[in-house]
Amino acid sequence: MKKIINARIVNEGEIFLGDVLINGENIAKIISKKEITENLEKEEIEIIDAKGKFLIPGVIDDQVHFREPGLTNKADIYTESKAAIAGGVTSFMEMPNTIPQSITNSLLEEKFDLASKKSLANYSFYFGATNNNIDELLEVDPKNVCGIKVFMGASTGNMLVDNPGTLENIFSKSKMLIAIHSEKEEIIQENISKFKEKYGEDIPIKFHPEIRSSEACYKSTELAVKLAKKHGTRLHVLHLSTSREMELFDNSISLKEKKITSEVCVHHLWFDENDYEKLGTLIKWNPAIKSPMDKNALFEALLNDKLDVIATDHAPHLLEEKKQTYFKAPSGGPLVQHSLPAMLEFYHDKKIKIEKIVEKMCHAPAVCFNVEKRGFIREGYKADIVLVDTNTSWKVNKSNILYKCRWSPFENYLFRSKITHTFVNGNLVFDEGCFDEKIKGQRLKFDR
């Protein structure tokens, strides 16, 4: 047994001083300092003193690309889950655009088997929709798989689903959560043609948000929301990037009641188009990082609950790939190790409360995806918990970046908060920079 004492526990909108007893994989008891505690020391207990630190549920990242199988020169399940653990992320949901793509149930199960042997964090994998695999899609078990991924916009791996009949079929027949990448491909291609006429192949990166424009995002998201409302589909819109899209989402009902939910990624809250001058293609993402006005509107929507979840879209590429010219540089970047520290910078700047960060990174993904017994500090739940020291600064550099690609858009940034301990299923996997890799993470289960 383990006992975390003197922690500032952040859970379900409250902060209170208390202790947490871990028995095996689960949280056995939460003891508020206001309570008269009973004697729990009936057997030897490992004590971890959390004085001065916050204790939060483990982050659940609902959108990552760990690149395995087939793209393991960039990343793999082991390296990226290790980076995730160091960043306080105890569970992840990974995308289907690997090689081969996860577009059959047998290929999907092969990824689960890989993760069972390699992942330090808990895991699930999306089933990838195509224009012609509806029969396989309908056989996916909703209790064992996080969701169906539909690329309504081409991105890395080109799994574009653009057939109107296919989209109607998926939205009308699927009984599972559908998560979408939302950009209208026709608008993007028109914009590419326009900029190619002027600049040829070497388009300046500053035009990325004009090529993958706000209109392209809005039109696609508008269509998806329309289809979801028509068919009563459980829809989750990933990595929203524009102010205009916020009018399509509702904050008048509770998260549990929502059929249509939304996500924002850390990079769309942190960067804006002015950062292209310094960072160039290193911050080339799809959807694109856009204007300061868009960034501010996204942050406001996060605070007022039009945006439900914070995630990363962690998508590593090799540095030499990212430093190529506009069309050759792939979109995406590594974030999973630094997402929680980045959000805590906003806490330090008094832009967001730590309770709200926990809500959006821990509680909300668990609610949105009906994750079984995770995402909260509750007795009987899995002990996926993280200790955070908000009084210790550290600088991101090559020596402490754990991604296989070995770079970060936050390199040389001085974070004011540090993750010190990460527990996964009751195991202390990360302890002040040291890893215990003997026990692997578990497959996520879903209450559906």
C-alpha cells in the first residue's frame, strides 16, 4: 500500500488538503484534513509526502499520434508513452493513420497487442473510417475502443473521407462516438492553387492559416454538426482553431447531456500567426495556428465551456523533415510531455484556475468518452494520479526532451511548474525523473 500525505488535492472543482491511500491499482481512501482519520496503518505503507504540491487526476489525452506501426523512425508507443508519463499524462487515445492504417478490426487489435507490451501509460486506439469500410466500422466494440476517427480534411496519412453518401452512412449508422478532423478539402485546394500561382512551390509559412483557412474549418464543422443533429450522432470535434466555429457549440447544458462535444489543443491556445516568423514550419499544424483573435476566442470558449476538452494532437516528425520548405514539411509537432506544464503557465498568469485545467484535461475526457473509473480522484477508481510542484522552474532542453524526435516547440522555454510523480494504476511509474518500467499500462475500458 502507498499513502500520499499533505497534498493539495484538486478534484471536481475543489481544492482541499488531504491524504490519499492507494491499495493495489485503486484509490482506497481519500482523507480530508478536516476529518478525524482512523488508523489505517494495519500493514506497512509507503509514505509519499506531497507537502506544498498539488495532487491531480492523471491527464487523459484524447488525441495523439504515436506513429507505431510503420513510422517508428519518428516515434513509437514506448518512447511517446514515456514522454507522456513525464508530463503527467496517464492515458492516451491514439489515431489510426499509421502504416498500415487501423481500418480493420484485426489491424486495430494488433495495435492493442503492441501497446500491452510497450506502453507505460494506459491506452486506447481509434478505428479509422474510410470511404469504403462501413461494414468493419459497425463491428467495432464500443466498450473496448475509444471511438471512430473520420478525417473530414486530408492530413498526414491521407485518410480523407469525402463521399457524401459515406458520411451520411457513418453518421446515421454508427452507435459509437465519432471524432473528426474538420477542414473542407475543396477550399484548401482552391487556396493552394491561388498561392502556388504567386509563389510556386516555396510558399512562405505565414500563409499556412490562409491556405488552411478559417472558412475551410467552419464549413466542414458546420456540416458535421448538421449531420450529427440530423441523426442524433455522438460527435466529438477535434482540435478546433477558429473563433467562428465557437458559434456551433453549446454551453447551456452539462457535459454529460451533450451529444456534440469539442476539443481545443494546447498549441492553438499558446501560439498565434505572429509566431511563424520565429518558429516557421516547426509550428505547422493542421488545422493551422491562426490569428491572435482566434486564439483569444478559443481561450474564452474554454473558460465558458463551449470547448470541453484540452488535448495535444501530439504528432512528432523528425526535425530535418520539419525544416523543409512549405509543401515538403509535414504538419504536426510533439507536445504530450509539455501540455500540462504549458497549461499551468496560464494558471501562473492568472488566466485560468487549476481546477478548470483539471476539469478540461482530466475529468472532461473521461466524461466525453465514458472512460471506466478514471479521470477523477474517487475511492474505487484507478489510481492514475499526478503530483505537481508549482514552485519549481525548469527549462526545456535537448537533455530532458523524451520524444524520440528529440525536439520541442517549447525548447528553451522556462516552465514554472514541474511534474514530480506520476502513478498509473497505483504504480509509481515516474518519480522525480526516474522511471519504473516493470509494469505496463492497461487498455482503457468504456461504460457504454
